[in-house]
Amino acid sequence: MFQRLTLLLTATLLSCSAFASGELNVYSSRQEQLIAPLIEQFSKQTGIVVNVVTGKDDALIERLRIEGRNSPADLLWTADAGRLHRAKSQGLLQPIESEVLEAVIPAHLRDADQQWFGLTTRARPIMYARDRVDPAELSTYEALADPKWKRRICVRSSDNIYNQSLVAAMIEHLGEERTEAWTRGLVANFARPPAGGDREQISAVAAGVCDIAIANTYYLGGMLKSPNAADRQAAEKVAVFWPNQDGTGTHVNITGAGVTKAARNRDNAIRLIEFMVSDEAQQWYAEGNSEYPVKAGVEWSEVLKRWGEFKADELPMNVLGENNAAALRLMDRAGWK
């Protein structure tokens, strides 16, 4: 029997009928086009009707907190381990028991208490202007504090969770004192005050505003496949450099999901997470959004292959959330706006 997929784009509460045993209610920060095809396929395979509320990550977490035990949401699906840690620390998630998830997802890409699991990984390397930077000059994140890069670096603001998680990882590897010194050096090398998202940093490199950017690879992938010719042209002027290959590895983060504390449809929520680590779903994300699979053996897209293989930092994702407050204080002291 044909099953429906309901995408709710408003902030209204889901109706009580959504608690039926054959349904599943999801709060997701993932864009509609990155959810609908996979959820439709999941519904076809399982007969489970999936209702989705989309919104900003932090707003969805706050909504869960306010709703408390009365929340209709069964699953929180969001980006960045720092945000998932925030949801866990507020008591909004519950442990998940799944042999499938434990077998497929590496330990460092899931919560130590099994309250959330990574579904895809995102790398945050150095991106540089092909015509102005010799990649032989590049080496590590730490080296970006060298004065030779003065007025040559673009990166988004310190209120961005991706940068907070990068600094949180640096704190774990270097300690707060060394990380603060690095952050001050990095800020001194900014070509301009932080503005815009990762795409804007990449475009700024292409336009000659700066020579280097720190950005997530999936943004570059999106620009390379964009229907907008200007985006494609800008992306072609920028190359990826994998930093810290002789040490800790390039910083990575995740998209992930957890079952809410208030879940009425807990088993269905777990089934969706397990579906998301199937070969089919993992490859779809690699092709559709240039994200790296968490499951070993899944073929990368041509865009991901283009950038080459790299050593990824295997720091436990929990640490990014645990060090977030320290990272924020440090970035503020360093003058990272």
C-alpha cells in the first residue's frame, strides 16, 4: 500500500495521530532535498510513515528542551558532534541498542554512551588558490599561524559550530595554552573580518580576496555540481589540501542522529538510523552531498575521489562537544569575531 511522506516546514506541533505504531516523527536540520528521497525509500521498504519537521539545528534542540516529555519527536537528526553532545547533555536523548550500528559505525564516530551515532563524515581541510599558492608551502593547521600568511586567510565567524569543533579538537591535541597561541596567530592572518558561510570563503579565495580558506569539503562539492556557472567557475579555481597528514590527521566531523528521550516510536527510530548506514543510503549521500560514508567499503563519489584519499583525525567525536565551552572562551579571547 502506498505510504505517505509528510514534510512539515512549520513550527506547529505534530498531531496526536502521529503517535500511531506505524509512524515515526523526525526533527531534522537536514535540507528537504537531502532527506526526502531516502525517507521515501525507507517508507517503501518498511511501511513506516515518516513525519519530518525541518529547522535550524540549535532551534530544534531548544524546541526539544521546551517540549520535554511531551515532545512528539522520536528522532533528532542534525549536523556536528558538538550539537549532538549538546542535546545529550540536556537530557534529550536516550541510549540506543543496535548490533547493526555498533558493527558498522567506528567507535570514534559515535557517542561513548550510544546516545547518538554518526551517519556521514565531513572533512574540514585547507582550501587554496590554485594560481597563487604552492601546495608545498602548506603542511598543518598549526602552520596557518605563521606570519607569512598575514592577510591571506578567510574563514567564517567564531559563532559557527564547525569552527568551534575544529578549535575543540585542537585543544584536545595541543592543550588550551598552545591552542590559544595558534588561534591568535590565525586571527592575525585573516584577510578580512569573518563574514558569510563556507561557500563565501571559497568564493573569496577564487576572487583573490584571500589565498586560503578553511571550509568543509561538501560545500566545495556542492559548488562544483551547482547549476550556477559562477559557482562552478569559482570552485574550479580552488584546490583541497589535507593538513596534518604526518600527525593527527585532517579534522573531520559528522552528521548524526539520536533517539529522543520522549520517543513513542523508539524501535522505528532505530530502524531509520540503521537504514541510513545501509550501502544504498551511504552511497546516495556520497553522490548527492559530497559527504564521506561512515561505513567502510562504500564507494566514494567521483567528486570525493577527485580530492584523493587522506588520513582523518580519529579523535572521539564526544570530545568536540566536551571542549566546546573552552573553545568558545578561547576564540573570544583571541579576537576571533
